[in-house]
Amino acid sequence: MTSAAVKWMDRLPAWLEESRKQAAFGQVAAYIPELAKAPADALGISILDGAGHEIAAGDSGLTFTMQSISKVFTLLLALMDNGEEAVFRKVGMEPTGDDFNSMLKLELVEPGIPFNPLINAGAITISSLIHGATPAEKVERILAFFRELSGDSGLEIDEAVYRSESATAHRNRSLAYFLKDNEVLGEEIDVEQVLDVYFKHCSVLVTCRHLARMALVLAYNGTDPITDKPLVPRRFVQIAKTFMVSCGMYNASGEFAIHVGIPAKSGVAGGILALVPGRYGIGVVGPALNDKGNSTAGVHLLRTLSESNGWSMF
Ligand code: GLN
């Protein structure tokens, strides 16, 4: 990295400790019982540049499940499997301004399609579009894609988190059956099987470094800059990054765009995947969440970094 970069890199550990204090204003997600076991005051970050140099600080070795962060990548796979037109027959392109698992607006877009692919209803619909002869094959294809993007062939599902979500997902089940009633999930589709694929991709276990590497591929428009391998068509990465800006931080995406100004996606296990276009892939974890479902300390740390380095795209 350049010498200008060295300055902020040296300050990162101190910034992280300052941001860690924000964990006190959040709470670990408990609606998936297994997630409640996460350490509330943990905060870790990994930043990767295009040459593969990593800067890490805090609890960057902590493992956690991707949760909603996985939705960005199942969207990419669905686009690669079906093309843009077919995907947008089933999901919309607009933010909702509502909670990620809200049912409020499901009837409002014709014909009852979810507003966007990053809310739960949209991501469940996207799961139904992933190619594969059986649910197991779909999950294997998703895992293979995530492994390739993260550069780790050992990436796996956290079975305990998967089982915990599946056993308690009454709200997601009702969303999915509602989609079935609206024929967004067609006649041939088994709702429980679609949900199972969704719960499994939410339960992929990662560290900040995995997220940073996946984000790096997006930062470089679909080509892994470390291996020079093209992994995702540029147009689909452009679509994914646009959704990250408009809907990636749930109904706090507008506020995040003003304060931080980079594409990002959060998950209820406390992860945030973010990127600085053409420069960095970033993975953050801080399990304590605000009332919108975003990591309190993680958002604070990204804001500090963006303000100090002039990262905002706007
Ligand atoms: N698996 C979680 C759910 O469906 C993902 C939600 C999230 O990270 N916001 O509730």
C-alpha cells in the first residue's frame, strides 16, 4: 500500500477501540436463539487491497454466519443462472423503508413481487431461482460459488445456526407461504425446500477476511484482482453494488449512504461487507446491533474510516 495509506493503517487499532464502545448501545440478535451466544463487545475488521495485502485489527479472527450478507451473492448467482430479465420478473428494484422481514409492502408491487432482493421476501424468492436438480445441489452450487469468491475451499455451513433458524423461522415461513399464494413461488416450487436453501446460505460461517475477499471481487467489478480470474460479469456486479447502496443496510441505507457513502451489506450476526470501488474489500464484525439490525460498533468504525480517508463515493 502507498505511504499515505500507512498513516491511517497505523491509526486503525485506536479507531477500532473507540468504535468498540458503541457496542454498549446495541444488542446481539436473539430471534435466532443460536446467535444470542455471540460476544456482544467483539469488534474486528479486515481490509484487503488489490495486491492481497491485508490490514486486520481487533477480533478479526472471530467466526460468525453471513446471514443477510449472503443475499448479495445468491442474487449474483441467480443473475448468472437466469439472466437479468428473468430475475426482475420475480423481484423489484426499490427500497422499502421497512424492516428486513416486514410483510407490509408485499402486496404493493404487481403482482405481489417483493420490492427488492435484499429483504427476506426477495431473498427467499431469489433462492428459488438458483439452478440445481435438488435442494442439496442448489446449496452445493451456492457453497462452491462462495468458496471461489472467498478464496477458501473449506467454507462450510454452521449446522447449529442453520438448525436454530429453521426451528424458529415462523415469520420467514409466513413470508414464503404468502409468496406461494401470490404465485411468486410457482406451482412446481416446494416452499419448505426453498426456505431450507435460504436458511443454509444465511448460515455460511466466515471471518472478516472471507468477507473482505468477497468484497474485493465486487470492488474490482467481478474479477478477483489477486488471481486475475473473472468470476462474475461486470453488469451483475453493478446491479449488486447498486442494491447495496440503496438497500444494503436495511432501512438505514440512506443514513449510511450519507455518513459512510460506500456499498455495504449487513447481517444480523453482526457482519458488514463493504468495499471501496477499485481499491479495498472490507469485512467487519460486531455482533451488537441497533434497532435497524446493523452492527453499532461496525457502522461507527466504517464511518470513522470513510470520513478520515475521504471514501464516500458521493
Ligand atoms: N437469516 C436471517 C433471517 O432471515 C437473515 C436476516 C438478516 O441478516 N437481516 O432473518
